[in-house]
Amino acid sequence: MISPAVVLGASFGYLLLLFAIAAWGDRRAAEGRSLIDNAAVYALSWGVYCTAWTYFGSVGRAATSGVWFLPIYLGPMLAMLLAWIVLRKMVRISRVYRITSIADFVASRYGKSPLLAALVTLITVIGIVPYIALQLKAASAGFHLLTGAPGSAPAAAWWRDGVFYVALALAAFAIMFGARHLDLAERHEGMVAAIAFESVVKLAAFLAVGAFVTWGLFDGMDDIWAQARTVPELSALFRLDGGGEPFAYAEWFSLTILSMLSVLLLPRQFQVMVVECVNERRIRRAAWLFPAYLLAINIFVLPIAVGGLLVFGPGAADAETFVLSLPLSQGAAAIALLAYIGGLSAVTGMLIVETVAVSTMVCNDLVMPSLLRLDRFGNRAGGDLTRLLLNIRRVAIIAVLMLGYLYFRIAGEAYALVSIGLISFAAVAQFAPALFGGMYWRGATWAGAFGGLLGGFAVWAYTLMLPSVAKSGWLPIGLVEHGPFGIELLKPERLFGLTGLDSLTHSLFWSLLVNVGLYVGLSLARAPAAREASQALLFVDVFRRGGAEPVFWRGRARLDDLKALARRFLGAARAAAIFEEEARGFGPPTPERVADARLVDRVERQIAGAVGAASARVIVASVVQEEPLTVDDVLEILEEASQLRGYARALEEASAELRAANEQLKTLDQLKDDFVSSVTHELRTPLTSIRALSELLLDAPELGPAQREEFLQIIVAEAERLSRLVNQVLDLAKIEAGGAEWNWTEVDLRALVTEAARATSELFRERGAAVALDLPDTVPALRADADRLMQVMQNLLSNAAKFAPRQGGRVEIALREEGDGLVVSVRDNGPGVAPEDRAGIFEKFRQGGDEATRPPGTGLGLSISRQIVEHLGGKMWVESEPGRGACFAFRLPLHPEREPHERESADR
Amino acid sequence: MSAKVLIADDESNIVVSLSFMMKREGFDVLVARDGLEALGLIRRERPRLVLLDVMMPGMNGFDVCEAVRADAELRDTRILMLTAKGRDADRARGIGAGANAYVTKPFSTRDLVAKIRDTMS
């Protein structure tokens, strides 16, 4: 036994620690250094799934039915591994449309319906409040066990009940860290940090107890299994069929499905996974980490359960409290206290998040609509309502927790409470068709969602809730055993004579059948109205929207009205921020200025973050003049938006083209600059010799005739070189501009090549290079321009001479007939052309080699040559391996296609 | 013994005019056709003056100039760079490489001689 003072002290000490962590988390968030923006913390916050029901209940379940504690965890693992993509869509939708609860999500999808929001909220409250009571009961039971007080029921009057104060402390926590500011979309980082911390604590505590039992009380897991096999009552636990009866596949399956849905649909899960999601990108890793967490917290469930049964004997002690009673029975008070704190963390984590989530729904979807209906509230001019809204939410938090406490006091020992875990799951599972269907099916309507939810909930209440109430003794049990008015077909747990299923599977089957049936049937019966259709488009296609998101709103709104509205519901500072941003885009506002649809939508979304989508719709509609939209209008707006998107894309493409063109111009400019520089260099070199030598001739009358003649010869040669260059530049310009004259004649290419080689032989002799000719005896004549071809040949040959090595230079000139054309190639054994230069070598102003080492040239020769060859209907190319020389070749057709036209123009 | 001058240029006709002028000025003339040859001759023959063309095969005039300036033993070598590239950037680079003077082609023979005398004094 541990003294109550120690347990209470530890409990409240732990709660204080939570406050500290949450305060730290909030401070870090305010500084912009989020504590929770990483996958590990995000996944740990999902651990709020594991409540006291897990912490104590799993062991209890394992002690009575072996592996049957597992489906509750297999479901979430499967859900995360398979459906994280669904979760991502939920997160995206919620972030874009500022959705803050599951009721908001469903209502928003089906046309922002307040009625639907209220129904979802009602189902949640009915399904969840008992669950809250269950958590309080677990805390109380643990406390009594630890301190040695008899029983788990609250023995003392409520004002002397520690659990009451725990509940109050949690309400304080939820108010401080869950309802400090209004816009829920701003999230509660401190709260999430504390929840993640609680997940660590409960895991650590549970593992500690597991290790204590496995290695402290026994000799490892093998020892536990070995000892269990010797006890006949226990060996059945290790068989799937639970001893005798066939394995209940249907129940296993329905439990797995149920928990799969719950992990996404329980209000607390929606809160931590969707509303509190800092960063969508964390989902993928968290979807792996969370199943790992579930695996870890379940490792010791069976060892503790079997260990407890071995220590106390089967049936001798309450298996649900083995986690506490086992260490306690061995005198390990510290472990027991740690286990209690672990359990407390499971309780408080669940209570805090669930309360915040449920109170948001109650405030936005039950209280707000009623308030909005009051004239006094609606007409209260100007006043800032943010404080009032926050206070409503705070009262709702206290009310939800106190409702739970009340339920716990009244029904503490009742059957209804014990079985509430799965009953709660089955209640929230009713949201599945409307919620998931709405994310993927555009045709789903409000009527379908409302009908499905109502029908499913009614069947759930009749087949699951009613029997549990009856079994608690609050209704005649005959209702369950014989059906109402003795009608067997209506027996709640054997509806329409359906037998052979456990009551949960039975209820799930009928409720989801009715739910899905009504949902699909009613949706198909009538086409969606405009507002349903527009919301459907926004939800289903949330990932498809680019910058131009459609705004389904038409009407007139005065800027000042909107401003006043924003100020009332968002506070002056936030409202000012919205309109300042707006003013930056459109200039200073005038009082009579009309707000556009986008601004109305923006304000509505911001208000939705504060009071829920359905209420926000009502509020905004009250100050603007709206035109009711038809489905055609919706389609029209959508069309406009997609056109806008199209324009945006076209604009992007156009600007990309412009950018590319600009880059090309810059490159061209650079090339031109290089060309001018290169031409300048080529002009200046001969000019240098001419000027220097003529000045010397002028200044030195004493020069001998031989010297004089040498100088004059150089001057003449350099002057010729100058004219050549000028001609080449002009030539290129002419060919480029299409103004060149072409003189088509019969050309004997063999004779032309021979003549070219002869004409350039001097160059090769200077360079000391050997020239080899490889020509057939005769080749067919072809039609071409002989002078131009000679120009090409001379260019290729002088290039070869320039690039041939000074020693051992060798140039091979070959001519051969290939198909219906002739190919001429000039091969040198110079440095060759690097592969990266090969493509550009024929371009204007490009020269082979690097600037410092290449021989001088204009960079025009090859460019002119290729233009000539192509004009003659042929093509020119280069083959080269660096270091092994280059081979420039061109091929001319024997019968060029363009000649006749050319001749005509040439003849004219 | 008269001072040595190295003319480094790959344009033979320019070499003709430069060597005529240098001989007339009383120099002993050495000729190099590319940058590497020029650097080798500078190291071996230690000319007082180098007329260095920028655009040469193998190793350009800037690199030759920098190599000479990096060598403490060649500290006293006067370098006059000659270039047909007239851009300011090229001139800056020549001076940056450590040339004593920088002359653009085509040059006036009288100016060049004056600049050489200036450099040598």
C-alpha cells in the first residue's frame, strides 16, 4: 500500500509537469521554433489513441481471451500503413478551409449545413461522454487500489473525491492550452507537446512494468509461457479458438475494421492528426512511427496478463489492474507508483484532447447556431465577440468534463460503462460513409449524409446502446431478451433473426448497412444542389487546385460590413491584418467599396476557423446580399477558374519562352562581342605590319633595296590578307541574307579537289605536312557552283594545314561515290575536336581549340562552308576522336532538288 | 656587349618589323614563336627586355608574364606587352600580370621606340 498523500502528490506533481511542458511548447511556438514540427513528436501525439482502456484494459482482455486484445491495434496499424494518403487529404482539406472538428468537416462538405454539424456533434457527445467517464473511473480505480481503499467506486462524497479534482485540473489545462485563443486553425502546440510527452510516459511506464514482471517475477518470457502451459486454464489463452469454440473470424474482422475507422474518426484522433498537424510532409513518416509505437506498447500485454494469472491464480484478482497489483503484491511500491503515473498519463492525455475536441464541436455546432438565432445576439452592433466565444468554449470544456464525471458517479459500476470503449468506436464509425465518401464522391448529397448518419446512429443506439443500458438495469432486460412487445424479429441483438454474430459485429453490420444504404440511395435519388456541388468540388479536388481556386459566391458586400464582422468574430488585430493584406493588393479602401467574392470567401474562412464553417456561413450571409447559386452557376464559376488556371499556365509558358529567348539573345550578344573582338584582332594584325613597315620605310631612307623590297612585299601580302577578311565577313552576311549569287554548272568534283589541293600546297609545305590524295579515276559530274565549292575545299584544306602538327603533319584528302552522291573528306592528324565542341564547330564565330592556343582565324570559314554545302543540297559533318585528328567531310547529291528554281532566279 | 631583347610573337611579319627596329636601337635580338619557347628563352638568355604578344599558341602572353614575375631571378626583366586586343579588360589584365607597359596593335613605330626607351631607363 502507498499512502494517499504520496499518490495524490505524485499525481498533481505530474500534472504540474504537464503544465510546464505545455507552457514551454506554446512559448517555442510563439518564437517560431516549433517543438512539435517533426514526425516523431507528431506520431507520439497520435499515441493519445492509447487510453486507460489500453493501459489497463488490454491486459484484462488478454487475461480472459488471449490474443483478442490485438485487433484494436492491428486496425490502426493497417489504417496508417494503407490509408495515410486519405489522412493527408483530410489534413489538406482542413487546412485550406480552416476546418476545426469532425462535425465541421462533415457539415462543410455537405453545403455547410448547421443541421448536419449538430447531428454529428450530438452523436459524438452521446458516444464520447461515457468514454470520458470510463477514463475517470480508471484513474479512480487505480488510486483506490494503490492506496488500499476497497473497491473502485467513488466512496467519498464528490467534494472529497480526488478524481473530481483531477478532472478540474484537466479542465484548467484544457482551458489554458486548448482555449487560449480563438482561431483553432492556429493550433495548440503546447497541448500537443504535452500529449506527446504523455505518450512517452505511458509507454515507458508500461514497458517498465512489463520488464519487472518478465524478468523480475519470472525468468523471461519463455519461463512465463512454460509455467502457463502447466496450468490447464491458461493454455487455452494461447490458442486462437479460445478453447473449443471455432475462431470468430467475423468478430476479429469487425474489430479490426472498427479500430481502423476509429483511429481516423475519434474526435481526439481528428484533433491531433488533422487539426494539430503542423506540416503535411510529416504524415508519411509518422504513419510508420505510430504503428511502431503501438507495437511497442503491446509487447508486454500477454506476459503481464499471464504473469498475473500465474501469480494470483486464475480468477483470483481483477486482471484489469494487474499493471498495478502485480508490482504492489511484490512490494515494489516505486514500480507500482510509476505504473499508476503511466495510467494517469493515458487518462489525462485522452481527457484533455477529447475535451478540447468535443467542446469545440459543442460550442461551434450546438451553442453558436442557437445564439445566432437570438435577435439580441445577432443585432448587437459592433461589439467584439471574441471574448464571449472563448468563454463559451471554456464553459463547454468544463461542462463536457463534468458531464463525464457525473456519468462516472452515477454509472460507475454499470455494464454500460465497462463496455463503452467499443460502443464509442461503433458510434464514431457512423461518420465513415459521409466523411470518406464526401472526400472522393462528388455526387454525395446532404440528404444522403444526413439520412445515413441518422439511420446508422439510430440502429447503433437500438442494437448496441439500448442493450447495454438494459443490461445495466435501467431498462427491463426483457426488451433485449424477447424484443419490444415480444416481437422476436426486433430483438436488438438479433435484428431480423440475424444470429451467429457477437453483439458488436451484429450492430456494426446493421448500422453500417443502413448508413451506407441511405447515404448512397438518397445521394443518388437527387442531384446535388449548387452549394453541395460546389463544396464537393472543393473537397474532392483539393489537390488539383493551383493558384486560381474557384470561389463559389456571387453577390454584393460592402467592405465596411465585412470589416465590422471580422472585427466582431476575430478581434481587431486579426481583422486589421486581413484587410491590410487586402489593401496592399487593391489600394486603400473607400467606405462604399464593394468587396469581391475572393475577399468575402477569405473572411468567411477566417471566421470559420473561429466558429465553424456552418456558423460562419450563417454569419456572413447575414451581412451580405447574396445571389443564390444554381448548379449551372457553379459549373460556370468552375469553368472560369479553370480558364484562369489555363491563362496562368499560358502566362507561365510565355514567360518561360521569353526567358529562354532572352538567354539566347544574351548568348548571341556574347557571341557577337566575341566575333567583333576576333574580327578586330584579325584586322589589327595585318594592319600592324603594314603600318610599322611603311613607317620604317618612310623614316629610313638609308635602307638597302633588298630590305626595301622585302618590306614592300610584306605590306602587299598583308593588304591582301585584309581584303580577304573583309570579303569573308561580307560573304557570310550575303549568304545569310540570301542575297548571294549562285552559278550552277556541271562540276567535275575530281578535278576540283585536285585543283584545290594544288592551290593550297604552299600552305602544307610551310607547315611541313604531307598531303595524300585518294581519288577514283572518274566520278559522275554533278550540278553545283564550282567557285563556291572551291571556297569550301580551300577552307577545309587551310584548316587542316593550320591544325596539323608542326612535325609529322599528315593530311588525307579522299573522294568517293556513295549512293547517288559524292563524299569528300579531309582528314588531319592534329589535336582533333572534343566531343562537347563537335556540335558547335560549324556555328558562326565558333573556333576550334581554346582561345589561347588555336591558330588565328575568323571563326567564319566552317560556317560559310557548311552554308554553301547545304545550299547545294548536301550536308557537312565532322568525325573526330580527341588527340587522333579530325575528319571534315561533306556529301553532295548528284541530282540536287533546289537547282531549277535557283537557276531561274540566277538567270533573271 | 649589347643588351638582349626577346621578341615573342607568332606573326612573322610583325617579327620582321620589330626586329628591324630593335636592331636599329642597338639590341641583340632573340625571337620566339610561342609562349613556351619565349619562357624558355627568357630563363636561358636573360634578356633585359621582352616584347610579348598576348595571342600566342601554347601559352599566352599573360601567362608568360605572370610566370616571369613569379620567378625572383628574373626580377629585372622589363616586359612590354603587345596586343591586337584593344578592350580595356585586356589592358587591365596585362598590367595586372605585371607588364611594365602595354601597347595596342597597330602601333606607331616612333611611339613604341619612345616607350621602350622609357621602360629601359
